Amino acid sequence: MRLAGLNTVVTGGSSGIGRAIAEAYAREGAHVLITYRASADAAQQVVEHIGVSHGQAQAMQADLATVEACDALVANAYGQLGRVDVWVNNAGADVLTTQAASWDWSRKLDLLLAVDLKGTMACCYALAKRMQQQPDGGHLINMSWDHVTMGMAGENPELFSAVKGGVLSFSKSLARSLAPKVRVNMLSPGWIETSFGAQANRDFYEQVKTSTPLQRWGKPEDVAAAAVYLASAESAFMTGQTLNVNGGVVM
């Protein structure tokens, strides 16, 4: 198993892409700690599902909207695991399918900046010194968005472009700062069939399919497969890089 013996943390691991990554890591032999903000029952289901397959997993509550909460999460994760080999900053604010969808752009942006950008940065900074002191270093994987390099019309895409573009740029600079001991890479999913895809207007859903070279929406498992590769020794000579998992929409 490619990740045997590794301690991994996946933020926002109770559903969607985060859950798929956590389950894939466990199948590859990693000990997985997932975080959740409010979905305790869903997180426990993930832990139990992994346990049924004889994997190792545990869940921890964390709201990553403040620096203090991110610092506490990193400290608590190290307290539980002893060390962290791979940390995936997957948690993100949902402004598309929750009540936040009705907010004005400024309020949405504040939440996205707090969780997706500042939360990612705060976790990375809290992890950096700890990982650099580990004999084998560590690996940070941050979540961006494939369209930040191409653009997409609309208020929500504009907000995501600003925030996820920030994650992309930050990660490249951080990769230079933390090399050679700690690697930093990015995943940039495209149209993935999470809760947003499931609730999408059918005309829009079909439009995405036909405009995608591979003629389908992505699955969380597609992103998870890329996350396994980045966490494994097979990607040992990669840092500051982005993997677009998008069926070819952005090339």
C-alpha cells in the first residue's frame, strides 16, 4: 500500500471530495484524521466506513474560520497522531448550496476569504515549523480551482477566482519557502459531482458534460486518486505544482 504508515489529515472530510480523499488514503494504508465543522454524524459515518474496511480513522471538530481555531486544530492533530506526514487543506465555505447562497457578494467573499484562503494559510503556517522538524519532513496539499487560470463569467465564479487564485499563488510561494524539507502541491478540481452538481439545473448539468472533453462530470474519487498520488513517494520530485482534475475543460 502506497501510504502505509503515514499519518494524514483531511480537513472537511465528512462529505464530498474530502470524504473520498480520506477513504482513498485509508485504503492505501494511511492513518486518517478528518475534520468537520458541524456534521458530526456524517464524520462518524466516514470513520465507521473506513473501520469496516479495516482502515484507521478518527474525526475532530474544527471551524477553520479563525487563525486561533487553525492553530488549535494543528496542535490537537499532533497531540492525537504524534506527527503529521500529509495534510490536505480541503475544507471550504459553501456559498452555493446553503443559506449563504442568498447573501450579497461582500458577505460571501468575507466567508470565503476566512475559510478557504486565510484558513488554508493559517493551517500551513502552523504546520510549517512542525513538519520541518520531522526527520522525513512533510507534505501539504492545498485546494484551488481549475478556472482560476482561465476565468468564468458570473458573480460566484468571480469570488471563487479571487479566493482560489489566492490559494494557488500562496501555495507556489510557500513551496519555495519550505523546500526542501516540506513539499507543497495543489489540486484544482473542475466540475465535480458533489452536492452542487447533484442540485444543479439539468440544462446546466448537460451543458457541462458536452463542453467537457471527457464528456462527463468528475467524481470525488477522481480527485481522490490524484490526492493519493501527491501523498505518495511517486510524487517525491514535485513541489509547487498543480494537478487539474477536470476532464480537460482547462488545459
